[in-house]
Amino acid sequence: MLFSILSVFLLAPSLLDAIPTFSRAAPEIRQIFTFPNNTFIENIRVRFNGELLLTSMSVPTLFEIDPTASTPNASIVYTFPNATGLAGITETVPDTFAIVSATWDLVNTRAILGTIVVWTINLGSTPPIVHRIANVTNSTSFNGIASIPESPNLILAADSAIGAIWRVDLLTGLYGIAFSDPLFTPISTAQGSNLGINGLKIKDGYLHFTDSAQGIYGRVEIDSLGNKIGAVDLIANITASVATGGVYDDFALDRMGRAWIATHPEYVVEVELNGSQEVIANETLLLNPTSAAFGRGSTAEEKTLYVANGGLFAGDDLVDEGVVAVDVSCFG
Ligand SMILES: *[C@@H]1O[C@H](CO)[C@@H](O)[C@H](O)[C@H]1NC(C)=O
Ligand SMILES: *[C@@H]1O[C@H](CO)[C@@H](O)[C@H](O)[C@H]1NC(C)=O
Ligand SMILES: *[C@@H]1O[C@H](CO)[C@@H](O)[C@H](O)[C@H]1NC(C)=O
Ligand SMILES: *[C@@H]1O[C@H](CO)[C@@H](O)[C@H](O)[C@H]1NC(C)=O
Ligand SMILES: *[C@@H]1O[C@H](CO)[C@@H](O)[C@H](O)[C@H]1NC(C)=O
Ligand SMILES: *[C@@H]1O[C@H](CO)[C@@H](O)[C@H](O)[C@H]1NC(C)=O
Ligand SMILES: *[C@@H]1O[C@H](CO)[C@@H](O)[C@H](O)[C@H]1NC(C)=O
Ligand SMILES: *[C@@H]1O[C@H](CO)[C@@H](O)[C@H](O)[C@H]1NC(C)=O
């Protein structure tokens, strides 16, 4: 998210010098698409047909990109009304996605209270069928969201401001806090420390999460309604020895349960369930990565990690935000 761009930019220019050692050949990284200046790219999901869906906190437009096209281009899927940008997105049933819009205070990475709206968008129809599900009156942060596989009418949302998991029923529009934990909270309200729980993914009955301010990745067992049924386990934390100046953002899980964490300012960190971490670093192609998702539609695509880049500050502009493809087949 944006805070880490700001904090790295303002506080730690020398952090870019560190190039971690890498125990295998560095994966090939390809630029897929670069958005116009000042289009902060926040989240990514992939449709069954391999098309990438990207959200931006700077514009309330859902974009779609075919990464296999000879010259990939971003087309507009839908522009949501009365909002300045989008945040989390998750697939609920095949080709239908839940998505969050809001009027954002980007400097503080908070939504203006009362502006968060949860929508569903069914891409199986042309034009897509969009439903306004819930107007969230009492949160300033729905960051990563995740559909519960056993209950496709339920999503969970990470509240980075108060360190809580919200649950939204997409059928009734009812919403409330499912649970909170000290490992979900931010550190303070100061820029750079004010984003707690950030990315969310659910696999095999566990909710996996990152907390950006605390620099941790962990998981907690949940039931089919999204209730917590075990202790929150810390799997890994980001330290200087892992990736200098690294700040975990959102992530993708692979079939083996490994997490691929988009990590500012120039990393993707691969984390095993036993806590071992391996770093992919590339200061010219990984530009404040905010989220990641595996391709779909072919074996090669399933070994391709698409990483959304938040972009870099250049004067008053944010530049080079977009999406890159990382070939992770060398990881097996
Ligand atoms: C960054 O990625 C490009 C393309 O894969 C590669 O040519 C370059 O060597 C990489 N840079 C570093 C520092 O790994
Ligand atoms: C890319 O898509 C946009 C619409 O999102 C369109 O305006 C533009 O012409 C397209 N560019 C190319 C090169 O096709
Ligand atoms: C737009 O959002 C404002 C609050 O930000 C709200 O007062 C207004 O009712 C909304 N309008 C529509 C059409 O949703
Ligand atoms: C959400 O707000 C919009 C705009 O004010 C309104 O039209 C809609 O009925 C509200 N929906 C719910 C579920 O409250
Ligand atoms: C938030 O508002 C909803 C709708 O009014 C309510 O059901 C829920 O209990 C509230 N939650 C909190 C934590 O305030
Ligand atoms: C971070 O991980 C290291 C290595 O596993 C551990 O020694 C350290 O105590 C952890 N720090 C926190 C804050 O959990
Ligand atoms: C974690 O598991 C991987 C393989 O799954 C293994 O290579 C690595 O040595 C293990 N690390 C630790 C700290 O046990
Ligand atoms: C994007 O921002 C950079 C840095 O301010 C500027 O040099 C460049 O001209 C901008 N590009 C466009 C198309 O405005």
C-alpha cells in the first residue's frame, strides 16, 4: 500500500542499495503493462480465462489485461460510482468477484468514514452485472478481502486501521467484525506504521494474513463461517537479514501452501509454512509491489506470478505503476 512507498521514499533512500543473495538463478521478470502516471495499482486477481483484473486506489475503475497478448493493454471493465478508487477484490463463485470501493485519503491510507461500499460484479455477462451489497458505515479500512470457499456468500475483509477481520454476507448485506487480534493491529497512527493487517487469503481452513506495520506473515484456523477456531500463528517476520527495508504487502498462495508476498520496495518474498524465506529482488522491475496472483489457463500460466507494482515517486508524480510477470518455475 501507499504508506510504504511514502515511508521508503521519505525515510530510507539508502535501502535500495541492498541486493540480497539468491540461492538459485534469478527468475525472469517481464514487464506486462505500465499505467499512466498517478494510477496507484493496489490489487490483482486472475479470471479463469487468464485475464488479469487490477484495481487502483487512484481511480474507481476495474481494469482487465490479457497478459498473453503480444502488446498487452488495459481495458476498462467497469467504473464504480461515487468513489475515488478501489481496494480489495476476490472471486466468490466462478467469474463473479466481490470488490471494495471508497473515497480514499491516500496520504493516510484510510477511507473517509461512511464511503466504503462492497459490490459484486459478475463478469460472465456482457455488460457485467453489478450489485451494490453493503454501505459500510463504521470502518475506514477494508484492505485485502477473501471469499470463504465453503460459504461463497461470505467474504472476510482486513481492517488495517483497527486490526480486525470484518465479515460481509453478500446475500443480506449484513456486516460486522468477525474477530480481532493483537497480531493484526498497526503500530501507531504515524505514516509508515499505520497499516496493520493487509493481505488475506484462505486455504485449507486457514486464513493467511500479512500485517505490514508489524512486518509479519501468519495464519489462523477458521470455520466455514469465518470464525476464529485456533490461535493466530506467526509464520515469518520480515527482518533486515531477509530483505533490507522490506515491508510485506498483499500476497498469493500456491497449491503447496507457499506464500508469495509482494514486498516494498523491490521484492517478492517466498515463504514456506515452516517459516523459511527466499527473496526475489529486482530494483528495475519490482517497484513497490502491492499484491500478487498466479496466472490461470495453462501450466505455464500457473507457474507465472503476476505482481502488481504500486509505482515510484518522481517529483510529485507516481510513475511506472503496473504489472510484471515473474516466472517462478525454477522454484518447482
Ligand atoms: C531484473 O530483471 C531483469 C529481467 O529479468 C534482468 O535482466 C535483470 O538482471 C534483473 N536485475 C537484477 C538486479 O536481478
Ligand atoms: C488500450 O485500451 C484503451 C482503453 O482502455 C484504449 O483507449 C487504447 O486505445 C488502447 N491502446 C491500444 C494501443 O490499443
Ligand atoms: C455519494 O457518497 C456520499 C458520501 O461520500 C453520500 O453522501 C452520497 O449519498 C453518495 N451518493 C450516491 C449516489 O451514492
Ligand atoms: C447504499 O447507499 C446507496 C446510495 O446512498 C443507496 O442507494 C443504497 O440503497 C444503499 N444500500 C444499502 C444496502 O444500504
Ligand atoms: C457496524 O455497523 C453495522 C451496520 O449498522 C452493525 O451491524 C455492526 O454491528 C457495526 N459494527 C461495529 C463494530 O460497529
Ligand atoms: C522474527 O523471526 C526471527 C527468526 O524466526 C525471530 O528470532 C524473531 O524473534 C522474530 N521477531 C518477532 C518480532 O517475532
Ligand atoms: C522448510 O521447508 C523447506 C522445504 O519445504 C526446506 O527446504 C527448508 O530447509 C525448511 N526450513 C526450515 C527452517 O526447516
Ligand atoms: C509522468 O511523471 C514524470 C515525473 O514527474 C514526468 O516526467 C512525465 O512527463 C509524466 N508523464 C506524463 C505522460 O505526463
